[in-house]
Amino acid sequence: MKQMLGPREILDKLVSFPTVSDVSNLDLIDWVEDYLASHGVRAHRVYSDDGTKANLYANVGPEVEGGVVLSGHTDVVPVAGQAWDTDPFEVIEKDGKLYGRGTCDMKGFDALALAAVPLALEAGIKRPLQIALSYDEEVGCVGAPRMIREMAERLPRASAAIIGEPSEMQVVTGHKGGLGLETHVRGHEVHSSIMHTGVSAVHEAARLIDWANRMNDKVARADKDPIAAMFDPPWTTSHVGEVHGGTANNITAKDCIFTMAFRCVPTEEPETWRALYMDEVRRIEAAMQAVHPDARIDVNDRFAVPGLRPEEDGAAELLARQLTGDNASHVVSYATEAGQFQDGGYSAVVCGPGNIEQAHQPNEFITVKEFNRGWAFLQKLIEHLR
């Protein structure tokens, strides 16, 4: 039996699944797959390595090229430690706002995309909608790449990918990329009264963190290329958000762990910044090992997300501008899966309902007005595909 649900009903259902990134999203994926099947649409899953999570994609309409991908992620950030006035996993409407974890980022768009499925089928679209729902976007856009590769191999090639991250329905044609390098500094413990004979992992980590300060100062002073100049700030930033290490105040620290994160303008390759960082890591490591041979620094990838580069006469940009009427230039400093779709050979833009300032916040919300604007956008898209 067909599940005839409106956008708001689907939003209520999606938000009810507490798909925080550190737990499985399979209950939500099961529901979406059943919903699509009720409309005669076959969904495909692409599982995580441990099988606890899955991406889902589907082709809605004819099996021909020239369709449009509607891309969203299913995971949400944690609510632990946040002061919510309502149950974060129940949509509460108040004063023209829909409160709940993920209503803005980005189950609001997911709900609209799914609600568009029966509308598209009833309209008899001549080119398909392709639904793409990912896992683990919030921890570094980890899940989407393998889904994108499989979509490119198994589905007719879409002409455009619209990533529905909250942009207040503005057409975003560029965003920064991201690179996260988990860094484990391993020192040698001695009593702090003879610290010159030991290696403090905390002190050595501080040298790397200060390198980030110096690099930020350097690139802020450098000349900017035209694309970089569009961003705020108009340069690649280096940042450490958390540091964990040490045993006691009177012992040189044996371990210190942090993640060095880069937000790269799309004209710069994350690999270039990795190389610069690793040069500094090896320089500091050599000095550590001159004191004690067991000291070292281990660096592992935590995430790597390509930036979205503005396209010249890109199909996705032209389509989104036609549907929204937005002809201004917009770029953002946060990363999305749009750059991954672009690297996978798709023309891509970011365009979705909601304000990014509400994302990840306690009492997260999307306004009813924005939600309705998103629905109007998708209705126009379906007319375009007829």
C-alpha cells in the first residue's frame, strides 16, 4: 500500500530516528526503503565497512540521463550537554518554527525530497529524480564517496546534483574543503624536575599548534586569488579544537592527542596542506628522538573533504538559478558533500531551506516559511523535469 505522506509528516518521522553519528542509521534507512517501495521505487544500499550504517540511493522515474540528484545526509550531531526546551527527537511547531534535531540540518530537505517522489511519479516526469541519502556527513563526509561512485556506475548520469544543506534557498556555488589529521604525540615520561631528560608530548604538541598560528598569520597576509577572495576568511585556516594529554603536573606527558583541521579554499589542494604539516611534524619528531629514540608522532587521516569549485556555465547552477530566481554569487566556508559529487563527475550546487546558524544548536529549528520555500522549489523542479 502506498504511503501517502506530506512533507511535514515525513519530517516528523525522520526526526524521530535519533541518528546521531555515533549510532546506526539503519532504522531510518529501513523506513525510507519501505516508503520508496510503496511507490514502486527500488532503493539501493551502500553499507559502511562494519555494516552498522548505510547510504541509500534510488532512481525515480525513467531510466534515462539528464535527471537531477537530490542529496542529503541522514546523520545529526549529538544533543548531549545541550539545553533543549523540548524533546529533540520530536518535531514541535511553535511561533512559525519547527523545532527538533535535524529539522534544519538536514532532515528538512530529506523530507521534502522524499515527499517529491509520488509527486514526480504522478506528473510523469521525462527525466528522473535521483535520491541520495548518506551517513556520517557530520564526522567528515565519510559515507558519501562510495555511494557517489556506485551511483555513477549503476544509474543513468544525472545532469545536476543539488545538495540541500541549509542556504536559505540561495544558490551556493563554492565552499571550502576540509582535512582533519589526528595527531598522536608520544613522549617519554620523567619527573618534571629533570624534564630535560624526557620528552613532553604536551610541549611538543604545543609546537605543532603554534605552527598553525604562524601559518594562519602567514596566509592572512598573502595575496588572495579571485576565488579565495570570495570567502570569509579568504584563506585556508588551520585549527585545533580539542587537546587531550598528560598524566600529572610533575610528569612530562607521555601522550598528547589532537586533530589538526584545515578548511581549504577550493583553489588549494588539501594534499598540499597535508605535506606542509607533515614537514613540520617530521622536523619536530627528529628533535624529540634526539632526546629519546622511542619518542615519535603518529598522524592518521580523520577526514578529507574536497571543496566545491564554482563552475563555468555549470548545469546545476543554471538550473538552481532558474528555479529560485537567485542570480547573486554565494560561497560558504563550511564543507558539504557537494565537492564530492563534483569530484565524482557531477555538476553540483548547494541549495536548501533553513539557516546554517541554526545547525548543531540546542533548540535547532527551521522556519515553516523556509520549509515551504523548499517545497515550492521542488514542485518547480518536478515541472522542469516533465
